[in-house]
Amino acid sequence: MSVGTGQKPPPATDVFLAPGALVPAATLAAQQGPEHVVEPVAYDAILLAGFGGPEGQDDVIPFLRNVTAGRGIPDERLEEVAHHYRHYGGISPINEHNRQLQAALQTELAARGIDLPVHWGNRNWAPYVPDALAAAHAAGHHRLLAIPTSAYSSYSSCRQYREDIADALEATGLGAELVVDKVRQYFDHPGFVTPFCDGLAEGLAELRGRGATAIEVLFTTHSIPTVDAERSGPADRDFGDGGAYAAQHHAVAEVVMEAIGEQDTPWQVVYQSRSGPPSQPWLEPDINDAMAELPGQGRDGVVIVPLGFLSDHMEVLWDLDNEAMETAAEHGLAAVRVPTPGVHPAFVAGLVDLVVERLQGTPVAQRPARTGLGPWYDVCRPGCCENVRRGFRPAAAGLQP
Ligand SMILES: CC1=C(CCC(=O)O)c2cc3nc(cc4[nH]c(cc5[nH]c(cc1n2)c(C)c5CCC(=O)O)c(CCC(=O)O)c4C)C(CCC(=O)O)=C3C
Ligand SMILES: [Fe+2]
């Protein structure tokens, strides 16, 4: 299913979709303008692009091999992670979450009179992206708008989805017949931000009700290698240490604190679920290390906000609800974990708003964005979120190289 390695990148001005398939020149011209908004497109289907997870004990190891293919993840780490899944019967809830999100999107689209079927395909487990593309094609669809289940920039959270879509176009031989674009990154879209605001306000109230008086808010997200973080986002913009990935999380966290009137409550962005060899630097601090410091600073409670995730999947259940909660107890901290967006009505409506933007070509000034970083790009910029360790691989829905 992989695109041949060593393949030469296409010329710098092409929008890569798949060999032989380019978007119309007008679309390209529009998206290169200062507004980075593309012309309206009459999409005929949605592709919900998920991560995928095992649904039984026999799936666990093959799933982990899919996720880590070609990546130097040590075997001990795979064993350790397999154990997290085995603890829950080998079943990750993530596929069920995506089934629910698919159904909720379908309902919301219908309620607004938008006749677009939602096809669902995962990167790492069935139903796979190539199956979804084949199903879309068999149903007579040609212009797909992808909604990845990830809100931020970085190789793991954006480009890898785009590369896997490019691979799927190649593997299915549908590259000349299907166009696959994607919605802009929605880390600062009100639909994504609102559920966290609601959850954090409730979490703070709950902890205060339990008697905590010196609470710190921990906004947590997946750690990634610092080299990936530095390359996250468009290559022609500087986002400081940690690249666009860290900058987006910090900006959203600040917006959430302000939105609920908690500017004076201490908070920080922390990282979780690190893997890879110890010699390789990843974003820090780890959530557990950060918590160990808090009693010394006079804190007696933490609200954990899983800002980097869309649903209560394994990274949330195990790494937060088991591990981080245990760490909190060890350090005498009262703790509560806020829900992920899941199928919160504001989130589902927000995703449909993103689809409508692209159907209508909404001007950038009319696009909602809660941070100064956005609204983000309709089409990923050249060199966006590249993985220097793996090298160049073609990616759908972006400018090359
Ligand atoms: C940024 C990011 C997100 C958020 C964006 C998004 O949501 O897409 C995310 C989500 C997820 N990560 C997940 C699972 C795993 N991630 C792994 C490994 C890795 N993740 C990374 C990053 C991210 N991961 C990285 C840099 C690696 C190292 C290897 C590599 O470069 O790829 C491994 C291998 C073992 C390990 O090392 O932990 C597993 C099993 C699941 C499914 C959970 C379930 O099944 O419920 C989900 C939603
Ligand atoms: Fe991951």
C-alpha cells in the first residue's frame, strides 16, 4: 500500500492529489492568495478519516504493527502498549466513537438539507481508508472532502492522514477519478473549543465543591518528537519552540481559560503518551512529572483537560484515567478529567460548518477562529508538517513539495 520510495516530488506549484490528478488551476490560484481560501467546490461525499483501533484480543498486535510500521518503536514499548489494550479485552473504544460521529454528522447534514454521504475510513484498522475510497467510488462519488479526527498541525496529527490518503488513492488505482481535499485544521474553531470550555467549567466547580482551593489546570496532548514539532505547520511561518503544534495548543488553552473567566487560575500545557527511544527528545513536560511538582508549589488539585484528543480512546482511558489519576493520588492532589468533544452537539455542528465553508467558499474574514493563529489553511502549504526522519512522501490535499 505504500507509494514507491525515492519517488521524485512533483514540481513546486502542483497540488498533489494522486498521479495524474490535479485540481483545476483556478482553485490553485485562489489558494495561493493571501487569504489561503480555495474556491467553492461541489463535493459529493465526506470522508471521515480516523486513526482506527483493535476490536478484539487477536487484533491488538496486528494493529500495533500497523501503527508502528517502519518507525523504530522498541518491542518493550509495544508490549507495554499491548497490555493497555488487553486490559480492556483488546478493544479500543475509538471505532465505536467514530461510528457515532459518522452517524451524528450524517444526522446534522440531513437536518441542514445537505445531501452528502459520510464514508468512514481509518489509517490503522478496518474499515481502512482504501475501503472507504472504493465504497465512495462505487457509489458514484468523485469529489470527497475529508474530515480527519485530529485538530492540530504536525506529522502525526495532520500530514500522516494526508499521506495515507495519497497511499490509498494509489493502492486503489482511483487517483485519476477521485479528488480528496480536507477541511482546515479546527483546533481553534468554536465547535472544538466549546466542549472543552463547558467541561473545564464543570470540572473546576466539581473540584471546588470537593474543597480544593489551589487548583492548577493541565491541558494535555500527545507528545511528539521535538524534530517533528519544529517542522509542524507551514514551513514559511515561524511559531517558536515546538512549532505550530505547541503554539496551537498554547493559544487554545489561553482562549479556554479566558472564555470561562478563569484568567487568574494557573494553567500549563503538558504532554503524554511518549514513545520512541529515550535518546530521542520529545515534547515535555510529561503530565506525570508536571503533577509531581505541584504539591511543592502549594497546589491541592488538578483539572486535566485532554485538549489534544477528540474522543475518550485508549490514550485517554489508560494514560489519563489510569496513570495520571494514580499519579495525582500519589501526590495528594484532588483530580478530575474533563470529557473530550466526542459527539457534543457544538462539535458536530462545527464540523458541518467547516464542510459548508468549503461548499460555499466562505471568505476568510467570515470564518470563525478563536485564536490569532487561525483560521487555518484550506490546503496545506508546501513542506507542511514533513517528517525529516522518514523523508518525503506524497500527501493528498496539499501543495507540493
Ligand atoms: C499527535 C498524536 C496523536 C493525536 C492526533 C490523532 O488523534 O491522530 C495520536 C493519537 C493516537 N495514537 C493512538 C495510538 C498509538 N499511537 C502510537 C504512537 C505514536 N503516536 C504519536 C502521536 C500521536 N498519536 C507518535 C509520534 C507516535 C510514535 C510513533 C509514530 O511516529 O507513529 C502507538 C504505538 C505505540 C506507542 O508508542 O504508544 C499507538 C498504539 C491512538 C489510538 C488510541 C486507541 O486505540 O484508542 C490515537 C487516537
Ligand atoms: Fe499516537
